[in-house]
Amino acid sequence: MFTANKYKYKMRRTIRALILAFFCAAAPSLCALDLPVKNVNGKAYYYYTVKKGDTLYSLISRLGITRKQLVESNPSAADMLRTGETLYFDVEKFGDGSPVDVEPEEQPDRTPEGYVIHHVKKGETLYGISRQYDVDQEKIVELNPTVRNGLKTGTTLRIPVDAVAEAPVESKVEEADDPTAETEVSREPEVATEIETTAELTPVRPPIEKVGEIVVDETEAETEGESADSVVEDRVERVPSIAVMLPFMLESETPDKHALLYTDFYKGLLLAADTLSNRGDSLKIYAFDTMGDINRLKALLKEDEVAGASVIIAPETDRQLAAIADAVAGSDTKVVNVFNVRDSLYLRHPEFVQTNIPHRRMYAKAVDAISNLYPGHVPVILRNDKGRNDKMEFINYLTEYFTSRGIEPIEVAYEGSLASSQLEAVTSEAGTNYLIIPSAGSLAEFNKFIHAVKTVRDAATEENKIAVFGYPDWTAFRGDAETMLHAVGATVYSRFYYDATGFDTRSLNQAFERWYGEEMIDVVPNHGVLGFDVGNWLIRNIRSNGGRFVPDDDSYVGVQSSFDCIRQSDETGYYNDCIYILHFTPDRRVQRLSF
């Protein structure tokens, strides 16, 4: 059975509004809750502290109330449950009129300056504290600026006395159902998502505003002087699983575009899990919000779900990658680096997998493709003396390659825009074919030479053919620039190819919108499709290798990316050795070849 933990009952809450699905029968309220009672600001409340393993479904069944009643009293529970979080239920609403034993009220410390002192407990969130005192969150942040970086257990907060209310929790059910309602998530380490898919899974397409159930297992984080070195010594039992550790920035009211792209990546990965859910084996998927914080990351590395994972999908910063390398050293956990293109930890750590082919290797394969596709062509290098020649590293490699084989590339230097006469002067030798290669990949530079190239190419004879070779940047061109790529029959090399009009891409986009109620973010490469490809590759590999991830076991061709990993020795990690060669044809097609 393929799993990622009780998908039928433990549902959809991904990052910010990423939802999977949750259905449960509503249980009627029966009698007084079998819970202890305490006074909070002069009012009696039943209270319950969430334990590890609790779910929304198990709680409403145990307490004999409906989900709506629980969420009315505790709006934050609409998003998820956090281990250590306290849930409150008004005795007047949930009692049966019988006397209750009330614990002594906790009196907050008041300072001469007119503030209430609140000591942050494990599991508390800024949202929960603001509701307890009926204070705007911004007022708490103004008095306690460090809160902007997240809450830490034991932190002392100042709350203005005149803002303290009589009840810790007051809200309307509409707030819980509002898809735009603000959700606060503790900065403590969390398992943000644990999904289980089974053979009985029926794909669900719930409305986006309905937030599903998820249990968040939070463990107190020590953020001062933390070290991840002890993880290897206390290695937990490994289970087939994927731990996604990325800066989703859940606590941010306005997450930046990077955080939103990481969210799309994760959504795509979950779609891959659903696609592969009709199998008899099991696999768990966990997601952790690193918040871009190195100390938080180190704390998360000690979580069992991370230490015992088959694969960790890592964040992109060099420092955090290095911390993960220290934590997994000598283990069987593989670290998959999807987002940091230039990182070279795979050269020193057998556990690391670089999914992006290294630049030097990519150049070598691109030049090999040129030799195979355009034998006998003389390279013509275009260089704008007043432009940004950002592809000189590739040009230097290409020049060295051809020079060593007795072929001297021709260089055409121009200022501003290329004139067709300049290109005609060097491409007119009878019986010679030429390959035009610019030293820049940007759209701005492309527009400065492409019209001259098209003019000369259109005038060329069968005995004097002219071809055009370019860069991954060109795959993102749209409109007139894309039309020109087809008009000149351009060929480019790239680590990926996103065909927005292709059948597979359109089908995936439709599934994404059905699941999440919104389209994928339109960028190249597409992060939702990237997550789908990575998820398919990892899950298939882990299944076929008995719960272990063996990067060089088999290749995988995806919708946007392909993976074919190799390693240099037993002492090194793995890198993806696959690139695409893309040929833009005059009839508006793109031919994709894997090299």
C-alpha cells in the first residue's frame, strides 16, 4: 500500500491554503464535556491539550461535538492541530448545567508599566495568544519586535493591560470558513503535512475554501548554539518516506514569490503521489517549513520523520545544505538538491544528489550535440561590444573544443545591433555551412541580432546553409521572440523543457486546478510540474528498491525534466547527467531530444 499517512482521514492542509481533502460525519453535541475546567479572565472554560497523534476526527468523536462546534471555539483548528496547543470550550455553551470543578485562575503578571507578561508555552502561536487576550497581533508585534521572526518556547511577551479581554476565545464560524482568514503557524519544528494514499483512494476535488484536517507534530526547538551532529549517532529506524524541507514561510502575511513557488512545487509532488496511489506498497511524505532559518533547520533535522527518511528534498541556501550534509553523513538518507544549481556538495558527500547537471558537464553535452547535429558547420560567434555577454563561459568552452579539432570559430563583433551586412561578410564562402551562436542569452540581446540572422539565413542557398544555436533562456520566450525561434529553426540546449501546450502539461494543469482551485504559477521552469516530475521519479525509485532511494538505478523522463544520475566514485554523490536538445521547427513544433 502506497501511503503518506491516512489520506482518507488525514487530509489536505498544505502550505498556506494548499488543501487535499477531508470528509467526516458530524457528531451531535451530547452532554457536558469530560474535560477539566479553568477560569480564564474570569470565565469558565473546558480545556484540552492536543497530544501527538490527535486528529480533528478523533477529537470530535471523543468529545461528542461537531467539527463546526470545535472550529467555532478554536478557529486555528480549522487549519491544523498542533501538539501542545490548548483548545478551549465555553462551559456555558458546552455544559449541561451541572456544577463543575474549576481550577484556580492563572493570574497574569502585571508590570508597573501597565503590561501583562505572557510566557510562551510549547505549541502556542501568535494567533492563539492574540485571541487569548483579545489583542491585535500587530500590537503584540509592536511591543515585541522579535516575534516577527517567530515564537520560541519560553519567550516573554508584553501585552498591553487595556487590551486584555474577558474571554480567551471568541469568534464566529464565518472566520473559520473564510479562505482569506489569516492563519498563524508556530515557528516550532512541524510536520506540516503527512498524507496517506491507499488503493481505495478516490481522487477528491473539494472547494478550495474548505480546509481539511492535519495533525502537526511539533517538538520544541533549541535555537541557541544548536548542532545537528548528534543525528547520525541516534539514527532512527528508516521507513520509506520523503521529507520535504523548504522555506514555505507559513508565518508570513505576504510570502514572497520564492515561497509561493516552493508551495507549487509541493502541490505538484502531492499530485504525483496521488497518481501513483494504486499500488500495494507504502511510502510516507512529510513537509517541513524551514522558514529560511538555519537554527530551525537544525532542530528539524532531529525529528524522527527527517532522520529516518529515505530522501530529504533540501532548501537551496549553501549554509542550510551544509548543515544537512553534516546531519546525514554516513547514513543511508539521500539528500536531493533540486533548487541550488551551482552547489557542489555531491562531489564530497555520497549522500547528496544534484538534480541539475553541472555547468561544465552541460556544456560538454551541448557541444557534443552540436557535433552530432551540425557536422561540418563552422561556428560563428556573435558578440555585442556594448551588450551583456553573459554566455562567455559556454563560448570559451566551445571555442576551445573546436580549436582543438582544427576548426577556428569566426567572431563577429558589433555595437548595439547586428547589421545583416556584417553577418553576410563572414558567411558567404561557397559550400560552407555555418552555425550562429550568440554570446548572450537574454531577450534584450536576442532582439538585437535575430532579425539580421533571419535576413541572412533566408538568403542562404542549399550550398551555404545557416543554422542557429542558443540557450536555455530562450525556452521562456513568448510572442514575437518565440515566433522568430521557429522562423530561424533555432536549436537550444536546456536542463528542462516546459511545453505549455502539450497534452501532458495541459492534463496536469487541469488536475492541479481541480485539486487546488487555482492554476500553477506561470514561470519557466514551472515549479508545479517540477514537483510532479521529482515526485514521480523519487516514488517510483524508492518503491523499486525496497524503501531505499538509489539515484543511479534507473532513468526517468518526465513532463518537464528528466533524470539520469551517475556518480564519479563510491566516495562522491550523484548528479543528473541529462540535458535536452530542443529544435524549433517552422511549423511551430518543438522537437525534444534527450542527450
